[in-house]
Amino acid sequence: MSPWTQQLAGRFLAFEGPDGSGKSTQLSRFLAWARVQGLAVVEVREPGGTAVGERIRDLLLDPENTDLTARAEMLLYMSSRAQLVETIIQPALQSGALVVADRFVASTCAYQGTAGGVPMHDILRTAEVATGGCWPDLSIIFDVDERTAAGRLNPLLDRMEQKGAAFHRRVREGYHLLAQQRPDDMVLIDATVDEDTVFERLLEVLQSSVGVTKTTSH
Ligand code: TMP
């Protein structure tokens, strides 16, 4: 294992981005790559990742739940997250594994905050309670324009994907704001280009970040 790859052990990464960003494809590629490097990797997804979390996911993504308010939605995401952090993420980090999350708090900031209108202050203090201060060392945001994202989506849209173009435009703006406000632990990658180029860029970003990211309170 090369020295920089070794430094990924015990780190916590979150893969983020609007629906249709290609994040999940990059995540599967990255997991395969990390395992070939000999890293112990634990993969989690949000919402979900635990038995109770998957039930919360079903509630959140069910297109029939049209009357969920943004605050109720936010609390359900946080509830799933609390279960995931305590039962899976914390123990994995303590064992020295690399934890890779398909979405985390940045999603709540972009979707329920910037796009959904829940004040950022409320989201952050709820996140503090839900995570007990366990934050990703780095959140990698796969950035795509609306048209590219729409072309990558499965035509059977879930409840969040059905929220319409204006909502998803604000989600993207939310991610841009986060990357500007928190350059130390949020990074944007242009995900409109081909898959191989995005993956190369991802490895470059990780390589340059491992030397400088500080280990957070997990
Ligand atoms: P996925 O399609 O990437 O699995 O994500 C599920 C959906 O949930 C996606 O539309 C983003 C949304 N979401 C939020 O709105 N807030 C959150 O905190 C999380 C984790 C996901």
C-alpha cells in the first residue's frame, strides 16, 4: 500500500451530490479500488444502512407520503443517521476501517436546508445531537448541471426526485455554498465529464487531502 493510501485507514468520507450526479457509480468504483489497495472498508448509505434506517428510508422515499413537512423530513433523516453513527460508523472508525458514506449531513443541508427552507442553524444543531460530533473528514460533492443529472436518473422517480427542477436547482446551489463555506472538509468535483476522468480527479482530491485533513472528534 502506498503511504497516502495507508493514511485513508480510520478516515470517514462522505460521497455527496444532487440526484443523477453519478455519485453512486463513483462510490462503487472507489470501494473496489480501496479494497484492492488492501484497506478495510465499511460502506454505509443514507438514509438507511441499518434495519431501522432502511424502514425510515422507505418512509422518506415513498411517493405516497406527499404531506411530509421539511422539518419532519429533516428529523427522519437525522434519526436514521443517529442509528447509523452509533451502531455502525463509530465502531468501524474505532476499529481503524475506512468508512465511506453514500450521503451524510451535507445532503440535509442542501436538500432540507437550502432547497427545503429549514434554517441551517436548526439543521446543524440537530446534526450535532444525531451524530454526537462524528463528522466526515471529507465530503466529496459530485457536481452536475440539471440537464446532465436528469439524463442519468432512472425514469421511476422516488419522492425526493419528484420535487421538481426548481428544488433540485436549489439543492445544487446548497452544495456550492457548502463547498465555499467549508473548504477544509467539503470539495466539489466536476462530475459532468466522463466517468474515468471523474474517478482520476477523485483520487487526486483524496491524495491531496489526506495529508492535510485533521482527524475530527470521532
Ligand atoms: P440516494 O438516491 O442518493 O440514495 O438518496 C436518497 C434521497 O434522499 C436523495 O434524493 C437525497 C435525499 N436526502 C435528503 O434529502 N436529505 C438527506 O439528509 C439525505 C441523506 C438524503
